[in-house]
Amino acid sequence: MDKDARNIYKNARQTAGLTQERWAELLGISPDSVRRYEAGAMLPSDETVLMMAETTGILVLPLWHLRAKSAIAQDMLPDVPDVPLPQAVLKLLTSVKAVSGSIDNLMIQIASDGIVDNREEALFEEIAGDLDDVIEAAIAVKCAGGARHAE
């Protein structure tokens, strides 16, 4: 696991203003386990990470955890930032607008014969990148949970 990935647990805890001992207590684990997670010596279970996300309010933490523990997930899942809901929504709307013009005619044209040929490859990659931006932004909106908890 790379240095930045192993610190996601420590960063989440510190963002929530929790000590290692208090977080361990809330999660029902030992402070030693928290120390090992934060040092990168051990990965928490998926269930523990879900409790971490609930405890800290950082709802994107499970996605970061999946990316940290799996090379496949790191390649397939976007690197989603933890951003406030308004920022996430604006990024999503901007991303959707950027892709909407190209997706209608160009993707139909590219897909009509069932293959991406050499002439179409660069355009296809550009559109795929735009779609990645939309996916990342959509997940960020879904994980921007702060506003969801307001009464």
C-alpha cells in the first residue's frame, strides 16, 4: 500500500477530531489496531471501514479503502475527493455538460459499426475521459453526506 493510501484512516480520524483511543472505542477495536491501520502495517476490514465512514462522516472513505487494498479497484474506480455537496454538484453539472455534446452524435457514430477503429480511437479516449469525470463527480455527490445530516 502506498504512503498516501495508508494515511486515509489517520486523516479521517484527525478530520473528525478523534484520538486513536476514542476512535478505537467507537469502532469497538483496540487502539493498537488503529495504530497499525494508520502505520500501514494492516488494513482494516470492510466492516470496520464502513463504521469509520459513519463515525467520521467521510462517506467516501470506503471507496478510498477499496482503492488502497486492490490494484484492480485502483485502476477501475475514480479517485474521488471528499468535497462539500455544493462543490460536488457544480462539478457534476460541469462534467455532464462537457460530455453531453460529444456523446450524442459522436458516440453513436463510433459505436454504429461495433468497433473503435484507428481513426476513432483518440476521440473515443477523449469521450471516455469525459465519462470518467462524470462518474467521479457523481460519486462525489453521492458521498457528500454533510448536507444529508442537517435537520
